[in-house]
Amino acid sequence: MKRTIYVYHTNDVHSHFEYWPKISHFLWEQRQKHEKRNETMLLFDIGDFIDRFHPITEATRGKANVDLLNELHYDAVTIGNNEGITLDYNELDTLYENARFPVLVANLFKKDGTRPSWAHPYCIIPVSDTFRVGVIGATAYFTKSYELLGWKVATPFEILGDIAAEVKKQADLVILLSHLGINDDEKIAQTIPEIDIILGGHTHHLFPEGKRVHDTLLCAAGKYGKFVGIVKLEIEESDHTYEALATVVDVEGFPDSEKMRRTLALLEKQSLQKLESEQVAELKEDLPLQWFSPSPLAKLLASALREWCEAEIGMVNAGVLLEPLYKGTVTRKDLHRICPHPINPCKVQLRGAELKEIILQANTERMKYLEFKGFGFRGKVMGQMVYDGVELEMETGKDGYEHIRRITINGEPLNPDQLYDVATIDMFAIGHFYPQIQRAPKKEYYMPEFLRDVLAWKLADRK
């Protein structure tokens, strides 16, 4: 007897809810269609469904996101780094307390080596009396970040082989929900033959028709919910064989679910009201902001980082601040609006010669006007590097541009051989912008606080 299974998957939505009413309408429509045809429908999310750049996620710490997944009857999810390392321990530990689906993450543990009560390595879904689907979950292994937050995360290659073999004994088809990225997915496909299908994410890749690596089918649906992935499985139950066809659909032209649109509008209104009710400070004067010249708000953030990290120098790009702050009451809503990024403070030890290279590079027009996305940055442009504890003496060159003539650190000339503790942001420590920071052997990350939390602390302290 033949049976048809449709597997739908989303990944890396990152709280981009602009497409969610369309996804909702599409998936509800498909569910009704499959029920009429007596076809099985499975629905999975591959992680990074939450992102604290959005006020709904910020105000509810992701719990509203879980409610949205509940409404569409997801069968299982795994977590991404936005669930895993942008919430504090208790927030993640309680994130899924109202979830009506299993959370699958085989490589996450508490510090004592046991699994959290809400996380399971896999689940078995009986599609019929004779055919069962095994589903495993795995997430990106940001080992140090999880450790700082009170968790342990294992590399998937340590454990997935044994788990896949265990699941294969109980299931006819094994699916991996992988928030590991395309390179790890391909490696798993090459080394763990028990896994039949990998639904991928994390690196925001898109496979319009899937990709075969050995006998494993890799699937992925891009980012932000613009695409929904579909795997059509034609099952021959008599001998437990199957054929798989992978596609994606672009939801942009689909109609909205009006009910979901209203739900999101109400959630956003309530979330903004909650953030606005949390008062941080009372400003006696405006704090102006400029991206490409010195300004008080950017200078204040550099100073706050230096104090927070107990460093000799504070260093941050002005582009992480999106708007100025004005005289009067400052609330959590204001700080989230002007600094929405999931970026943490970081302290790095650099030699004077390395610090000089960074300062010179940061002063170039190319770096100031660099437009980019990623590494937690949710802004538009890098902007000028702003310092606390660093003084730059400038001169105008023959080319008409200002050039750095002299660098002093806390009143003393920069010593190329001296080690300096520099407070900055983790975006520079994990990104490729400044190799000197990325490859520095001594780094200290400060979690779970984001830049806006450090700014709130500094503003409150100024009272």
C-alpha cells in the first residue's frame, strides 16, 4: 500500500513576522487539503524562530513566538542560537513551558550532564501501523557562550552517530532538524548513513530542489520566512521504501491570514506598552547621535562598555546606535528601538601594535561606511569607531582627508609592545572585521546582557 507524507519546514524566521500571516494562511490551507486526501502532514521548525530585535520577542522573551508555533500545530522544533544564547538560563529553561510540541535538541545539557526536562534528543512519529518517522534535533555548538549561560553543548559529531543508530532501530525514516549550518550538514550526510533527510538552517542557505549528498537529502528554506520548504514522500509500506521530492514555495504572493494579522498587531501593541512601562532614566538634556562624527550618545556607550568590562579602553562603532535619545523619560522601549541587536559586551587583550592597526583601519572611509548584516548586527552601517580612553590627534593630509597623526592611551603615548585590555563588542570578536580581535587569544564575553542593558545601567547610574 502506498502512502503520501508531506513534510513542511521553516527555519531562521528571526521574528520577521511580516510573512507570518501568509505562512499561516498557506499552512492551514495545506492542512485542510491533506486531510481531505487522507495524506499525512508533518510540520517542523529548525530554530532561530525567535529574535529579540522584534519588540514582541523582547517583551515576552520569546514566549509569544512559542504561542505562534502552537497555533499552527507544529509537530516538533529544534532550537537555534537565538533561542539558546540570547536568553538567560531561566528564560530558556522556561521558554517552552506552554509548548504543545516536542523540542528536540540532542546536544544540549545542563552543567551536570543531564538533559533539561523540556529538551529531548529525538521523537518517534507513527505515521501508520506499519511506518514510523524518527526525528532528531541538533543545534549550533557555541560552546563558550552556552557555558557562560550555565549550559553545556556538545559537538553533534560526538553523539549523533549513536543517536541516529538508536532511532533507526525504531523508525523506517530518520529526519534530522539541524541548526548546524550547511557545512556540518554535508559532513553529517557523508558520515552518518542512518540519517535519511536533513532539514537545515543557521547559515540561511536555500535549496529550491534539495541537494543529494550520498544517500541523504538536504533541504533548507533560506531565512525570514520568505520560503517554506516541502518534502513530498511517497511511501511503499509493504517494503518500507520511499521516494522523496524536495521543493520550496515563495509565500510573498500568498494572501494573509487576517486572524493571524490581527493576533500579531495586538501582540505588538501589548509588547510595546510593556516595554514603555519600564522606565530606565530621566534625561536632563538630549543625547545626540552622529554615525560619522563624534557624538555624546556613542561616547556614553563606549564609556559604559569600558566600565562594565573593567577595561582600560572602551571601543564601539557608532552604527550600533540607530537613533539619539531625547530629554525626558527613557524607557526600555526607547533603548530597544535605538539598540535592537543581540550583541554582548566583550573584553579582549591586544598589544599596542595590534590596537594601532585596528584604530587606523577603523578610521578609513571604507570601514566607516560599510553596510552589512550578520553577527548580531541589525543596523544599517558600521559608522565611526568611538573610544573611551583613546585620544586621537588628527591632521589634514594633501588628499583633503583627516589622518591620524598621534594616538594616546589614557594620556600616555600608545606603546606598541604593551598589552591593553579593550572593552568592545562580541561582533568584532566573532566576525571578520578586525582579524587582530578575532584571533586574539585572550577574550572574555559578558552574558546574557546586551548592549542596551549596559546602556540602561549607565543611564540609570548617571541619575
